[in-house]
Amino acid sequence: MAARSKKLTRAEPKISQTGVEVESCYCRKCMRIKSAANFYVATDFYLDANGFMSICRDCCNEIYSLFLQNETTMERTLLRICRLLNVKYDERAIEATQVHLQTLIDRGSDGSNVFGIYKAKVMAVSKVNPGERGDTSQNYTFVEPSSEVTQAAREVEVRNSEYYEQNWGKGMTEVDYDYLEQEFSKWKRTTKCDTQSEEILVREICHKQNEIRAAREVGKSVDGQVKSLQELMKNSALTPATQNIANSGRNADTFGNWIKDIENLSPAEWYEDQTKFHDMDGIEEDREDIKRSIGNFITGSRDFTTTDLEEINDEDLYDEET
């Protein structure tokens, strides 16, 4: 039986807001030709005359995820990507996006399409409707937000830059700084890094790891750098073998200290004369009171009478008089 041939389907054309019939578009980020359905509606109809953005949906959200690693907040991330893609920055749209994302999370969705949701909210909260087909006078291009927002973003960027340069040195990219911070955090969690000398050595190890990462990305050999890293880890006593020895020594020290405490705080003669040393902590005489108190607490009742209390009070009074 002859194999059934696969039917080739052609992308359905879409009529954009500029009135152009579009089947596919070219993404200048991933450099692929995709169906028009994979692109957001344009914000600047003058430049994007076909009515669609020149970067596909997947690349837009990939850029957002990348920026979020450095900016850490949705507001700063959207501000940065709006500048890059020439999309309107609207604080009302951000608030609506946050509400929408929370709804998706409550329903069990991951809410990964943040930029797409934000762009839709920009259209929704704008006072002017997107317009009819063929009307290219309305756009949603980027306008610098209020000075308070931009000033706060600049202050954060300056603080981050000062922190990175102080801890790792100048002249590196954001990718380098992020990688160094991640590796240093892993070392801090898994090894002892309390003193200044230990921190300096760990930071040097992170620098060497970053050099290896950068060399591998461009296809260079890293044999010499790996050997240098191994030597640095060996001199810092941070190889797996030295770490196992150190942990073993700490366990032995802990057991030795426990034995020492027993010898210092408990008499060895107890093993020969258990009658004499059977109550070294002096709790034998209070044992019954302890048992009764615990029993009263557990059962929620008391096993003494008012007569017992009167006898105890009489004894205390007698002791005070004498």
C-alpha cells in the first residue's frame, strides 16, 4: 500500500489594520519567515507598513525573559523592552497585566506570555480605539514615562553597576556579571566562605569558570583553562577530595568533643559503683512531682486534694516561724 503523501497547507492570509493582505512575515531576531499569526500587531504603522511587528511573538517573550533576569521586576523589564521594540509604556496597562497574570496563576496556568498580555492591555486601556482597517494614523509607539519612573530605574541601574564593579571589576558584560553572581552563590551555599581570604579565592574560581564559559561559547579549546581551574581549586582546598577529608575531620572532632564532655561532666566511677552515682543530676527526689505534673498536663486533671494543699501551706508556715 502506497504511503499517504503529506498534504501541504498554505498559511491563511490575514488582513492587517493597514489593509494589507499578509500571509507570512520575516522576524529580524530569529531570521525566520513565519505565519503572520506568529506576530503581534504593529505599534508603529509608519515603519511596519504591513501592520505587524518585525519581531515574532516567541522572540518578544524570549527577550522579556532575558531582560527579567537582570531587571528583576516586571516594571523595569517592560520599560526596557518597550524602549527596544518601540512599544508604548503605560503604567495602567502594567497594573492590568499584573491582575491578569494573577488570574492565570490562580487557574493553574504558567503566565509566561507576559509581553503579549501587556501589549493587549496597552490597546485596552488606551483612550483611543485601535482604529479601523486602513487607518494608519493611530500608533502606540514608545514615549518616555514620567521622570519619577525613569529616575528610579536609573538609580537601580547605577546601584547594580556599582555593586558589580566593586565585587567583580570593570569592563564586563551583564551576562558575565550574572554568571559570576550565580556561581558565587552556589559556592557560598556548598562550601565554607566566611573569611576574606576564602571569599577572594572563591571569587577567583568564579572568574576562571566565566573564562571557560566564554571560551566554550565561541568554540575555543579550554584544556589549559580547566587545568588552571583545577590547580586553583586544589590550592584553595576546594576539590571534592579535600572537601571529603575536611568533612570527615569535622565529624571526628564532633565525636571526640562528645566523649570529652562525658568524661568531664559524668564520673567514670558510675560504672563501678552505680548505687553511689545513680543520681548525679539530683532529680530523684523530685521525680514523683515531675511525673504527677506531666500526668496532670496530659489528662487535664489534678490528682491532689485541698487537704494536701493545706498540709503543704501549714508546713511552709511552720518553717517560717522557726
